[in-house]
Amino acid sequence: MAAAAGLTAGAVVVMRRQKTRTHDPAAEDRWLAVTINRAPGDIQPEKPPSPLREYGDRIETRITPAPGDRGTELAVRLKETQPDAARSLPARLAGQDERQELRRALRETKALLETGEVMRPDTPPTTHDTPGGKVVGMLSRRAGGEGVL
């Protein structure tokens, strides 16, 4: 009963947010950025790590010193974006928004530049899959594209 009430409340919040948002065409091609704990000179824009290198000329890259002298800000964006339908909420939930893959590549690049490797969860985490484990696995896969659970 409490779970149903929580899901209903969450759905109401999402619907209200969708109604109050105004459509901003400039928001569709905004930069995706991460702060990397490295000096700006340590990052070469012409030779990015492999996750971003796969995008080639399809992305723009911007490297600037991070605010407060806290490393480097690496920002990327797609040069050509998908039609509105491909960026909709259903497309994002289905994992069909190309910006999700770019977010994942950007986070993997940050990990490679800071630690030299991309950490992955152990698979399988248990000897047999439970219903709770399936839910956690689904949420973990979704979080990779959106960056949040």
C-alpha cells in the first residue's frame, strides 16, 4: 500500500514538472560536462580517450580550467541532434536517446583520465538472481545512460 502511494506521488511530481517546463530549443544541444582531477594541459583535445574517440567528428569538445582551480572541465556535445521524438521521455526510458551514450562515454573518459580504468560492478553479484536483484540491475543499467537512478 505504501509502495503504491509512493509510486503515485512520484508520477504526480513527474507530470507536474513536465507541464511547467517550457520548450527551449537551445537546451537540446547543451554541453555535457564533467570535472576531471587533472591539469588542463594533461588532456589533449585532439587525442581523447577511447570512449570519446569513437564519436570522431560527430562531437564538439571544450576543455577549460574548472572553477576554483579544481582541475579541468571537459565538455562535449553532439554536432547534429536527433528529432524531438528521439529525445522524448519514452525514448530516454527505452535507452534510445543518443545523448545517453554520450553521457556514458564522458563518465568513462573521466574515470580513465583520473584512475586509468573504468570500474564495473561484479557480475554476477550473487549465485542466483532474486527479484530484488533484477530491479537493482535494471536501475543500474538505466543509471549508466542518464547518470541518475
